[in-house]
Amino acid sequence: MKPMIIKVGGALLDCEVGIERLFGTLAALNSQGWQPLLVHGGGTLVDSHLQAHGFSSSKHQGLRVTPAEQIPVVAAALAGGANSALVAAAIAAGLTPVGLSLADGGMTTATVLDPQLGMVGQVQPQDASLPTLLLQQGMLPIVSSIAVDSNGQRLNVNADQAATALCQLLQAPLVLLSDVSGVLDGKGKLIPQLTPQLAATLTAQGVIEGGMKVKVESALAAAKAINNQVLVASWRYPEQLAALIQGEPVGTVISASAQA
């Protein structure tokens, strides 16, 4: 089995063409012997749901602050709205998707990341039985970034961090797809290769910050855990998705070692 973890951000849900390209890419990867597992966020959808319920939203160091009273709305947006929309698109593309959360089948364990962030969780890989079975059956797991702790409390997990845990769980390569072409330098140019040392320098300079800082930290952790490179690329650019199918480097290649 050749699993591959692909994470997409919530902005994809607002782009019908991007969704079609993504699932076309997943189908092509499948035909080449890969078994993709899709992990998703849904920030824009969460924002609209919170606003509709009269809540405001804020972020701290790239992570969404999630008070306890907001977690039902956040969970509904991610595990309900975003997940079912991607499942529907996968079916339209001829795939056989299964909508899941991080809690299903005991895939991960979850704890509160920081009480100041509210119901924001961090997850650790636990049991690969369910995703392994689904992948072996030729199905496409689509996993939302909602987890559940040992007390039954739902937690909102950053989707990049969720994807990292699942790549550790399956010891699979990881591709982080967003609406930008990769990690950019201070002049807005793509950085083709990123080492821990360069990442630390750019973070100290304020070039890598906010959501991209969380993404890079997750990618570095994943690269170290699986002893392999992690790709940060974009679903917006067909040429990047085509290169991904061909096994060529795309976007920014992140390595855990000093030499990329």
C-alpha cells in the first residue's frame, strides 16, 4: 500500500474549478498506485457560520481561538458543511469517499492545546486500522479537523497539524495544498527548498508568520517524523498538480535536515 496524505485549506471550498482539479489529481494518483487520504480545514466556512450565529472570531499565532460556546458551530461547519461538500464533489468525480473526523476509529487521541485558545486541540496518532482498511478497499477517506478528547469534548484542530498526525499514523508522504504556490520569501518569490535553519531565520525576520508559520512548523515536524520531505504547494495551479502526479517536486520542498 502507498498512502499519501493531502491537506487542503478552506479556501478551496469557494472555488469550484479548484475542487474539480483536486479530485482529478486524486483520481490520477489512485490510478498510479497511490492511495490518497484527504484532510481539510474550512476557515472561510467557519467564519461565515460564526457570523451567522452572532459570534466574532480571532486568531492567536495563526490558530483560531475557539471558546467553548463556539465549538458546536465550528464542528458543524467543519465536520458537517465542509466535509459533506468535499464528499459530494468526490462522488461527482467518480471516487468513493468516506467522510470522517479525527476521532473516528480511534485514529488519534486529542488534548487541549492551550487553555487560552479555548477548545483548540492537539492530536497524536493512535490506531491506523480504520484508514488502512478504507484505503485497502480503494476508498478515499476525507477527514475533517475536528477531534474528540477522552472526556467526549469536541476540539478544533489546526488542519495542518491534523495532517501531520495522520502522516505519522500511516508513515505516508505529506502534501500541504493551500491557495498560495508554496512558502514565499520577503519579496513574494517562491522558496523551492526550505531547511529548518532557513525557516528559523525567515520566522525571526517576520517573513514566515501567522498561518504560514503553523504550516511550516507542521511540515517540519512531519518531515522529521517520517524521515522524508514534505511538499507545500497550491491547488490553484494546474501545473503544480500535474507535477505532483508525475512525482516531480512542486511548490516548496521542506526537509528536516540541514541539507534539503
